[in-house]
Amino acid sequence: MKILCAFLAAGLAVCAIPDAANAADDVPAYVHAAVTDPGRPPEDISLDDLRKPEAVLAFSQVKPGMTVAELFPRGGYNTRLLSKLVGAKGKVYSVSPMRAGYPSLEAINAERAELIRQGKPAPPDPYGATVAVQNIAEYGNVVPMLEMFTQYGGQFSVPVQVDAIWSVDGYHDLHGHLFGVAKMMDSVNRAVFASLKNGGVALVADFANDHDADFAKVEASNRTDGQAVKAELLAAGFVFDGESDALVNPKDDHSKRTSDPSLNGVIDQYMMRFKKPMNAPNTDKRPPKDAMDGYYGNTNIMNRGTVDASPRQERRMFYHADGTYQEFGPAVSRSPVQSGLWYWDAAGHNCMLHQYPVDQRGFTVCHSAALYKKPGDNWTQEPAGGGNGPPTPFTIIKGYDPFIK
């Protein structure tokens, strides 16, 4: 329980201790409705005593109708709660970072399939559980996304500036080796900041370790020092807006890895709320909505004339004004047809959110080149994701022509 104090001009403090018996009165009706929704899976409900969803959701200040970007959805426990909370007029972008060293979602799926074929244990697939949510009409406001956070030296990309950012039990992983962004966290957090509306709220809760100011122990413990995380977010431009002890567990002395079975899942956690100042400078680099005018109805050719079996073979992309796209090319290393959604992110990148083929659903890649060119224009772009390799040549031809000739 927090003791609330007000400091008077003379330096004296007047403090009030909230009545624990009335704590439930602080939970908005819409939060209670989301948590008690009869459609929640029994497996989720069985975790409520540990995860205290009413306290967490109420503290987050997420409300019906909001657009939320959730970082690290894992098995979708919070995804489903947020979906219920924001309702039909809201949206949840459920964003998973891509494991470092994997060029595509297919590579991850292929690795898992091969391990299963060999009778070996496959790594967890929390992303698959999140994608499955999108196929349920009840959670139609959820948009799963799988991104390479290593793009452009550290990025975080969503289609719109959101009302809230939500990160529960995942921040520590960004400081590990698995996602390759430990040395890019300043850039990642600035991208998160840019993706939030002015006045928007960011919730961060993670497993506590108060002796790891430089994140050196994060791999061994699966924990982060809350004060170190707070310092990172303040450096990105956020302002601290409060903390809650709803997830505090004094019996956990932080000496054991969070996966230690002796903890029985009861782990000490900090929970902090941050906000983006209302007067924060506008760093959203999305171009005007009419930036693509004159481009629709034309075909964007990537790697024109390349017909070998490499991933750099010729592909042709067609963009629609409604935010959808189709991509065509030979079925050598990729599907002959891809389709999905395109959008501009806060960094000014043009991004493709795959919806088909099904095994690529949610995979997101962003491009640095401005795509609003004129028919006949030729240009080159740095490798997708800002990686290594030669630049990619592009051409725009007049008229819609999806077939290689």
C-alpha cells in the first residue's frame, strides 16, 4: 500500500494512508468488467491471483476506446485483457520482437518444425498464441506484429501514434542477447516515445532486481533493476508518473532466477507509470496522408531483372489507397504472392505488415526509402532493415503489371 503525501511550502508533509478496505473502489467498472468477462479462458483466470489484473489495469489508466501498443504479449494473457478493456472502438497492437539472427518468420517456424520432427524440445512459441487471438472474432481488435527491433539501429514500429504503451514482464528480455538490442535500448525507447501520443501513458512492470544498475545480471536472473529502467525511460523523454506496490512480494529476495520452481511463480515485481509530456516536441515523421497520391495504380519493381534463386530476386509490389498491398514474384525462396497492410511509422519508414501467406501473418518489415515516386523513376535503397549487403534497386512502371516478363 502506498502512503500518499503532500509537501507544504514550509517543508512539512501531510500524509494520508488509503483505506485498504476501500481499495476495490479505485477499480473502474470497465476494468472490473474486462477481468470478469465470461469469455476469458480458464487458463487465464487461474493466473489472476498471481497477476492481479484489476490492480494492474486500473493503475495503467488504459480506458475503453484507446489504442494500445503491447510489448511482449507472450502467451496473450494481457492481450486478451486489453482487448476486452479497450472494446470494439479500441485497438491493441500486440508487438513481439524478432529473435536476433533470424531473417524471417519462416526461419523460426522451420527451426521449430525440425526440432519437433527430431523429437527434441522446441523453444516456446508465444508469438503463435498471439497470432491465434487474431483469428477469434471476439478479439477482432487485436493486431499481432512481429518486428526486427534491430532495424535502423533500434526501432519500434506501429501504424499510428497510440494512446498507451504496455510492457509487463518483458523489459528484461530486451537487455538479454536473444533479441540483439541490448546496446540499442536508447534508440528503441526513443522510438517507443515517438510512437506515443503527447499525454499518452506508458506502463512498465517487470521482475525486480535492485542490484543490477547496468543490467549485467539480467541474463542470469531474468530480472531488472527498476531504478535502472526508470533512468532509461527518463532519458528517452518520458516523465515519471507514479508507481504501485500491487505486485510487490517481500518474500522474494531476488536471489533466484524467476524460473526457479521453488518460487511457485510468486515473484517480486515493480510497476511504474510514465507519461509523454503534453508539450513534447513532435518527432512523428510520418509523411502527409496524400504523400502516395499518384503512386496508386503503378507497380513498384524491386531487384528488376534479377531471376536467380537468391532472396534478392525480382518482386513486384502494388499499393492500394486503403492501406493494403500485394506483392508478386517467383516461388523460389518466398511465396509467389504476399499481401497485407502497409503503413508509415513514426520514424518515417514505409512498413509492410504481412497477412498472407498464413505462416507469415504479422511479420513486419520496414523500408527506409520514400516510395512515393513517379512512373519511370529509378532509385536504390539500403538493405531492408538497415542490414548488410548491397543496396536494393527499385523501378516504378506505369500501370498494374504483377507478372514477371
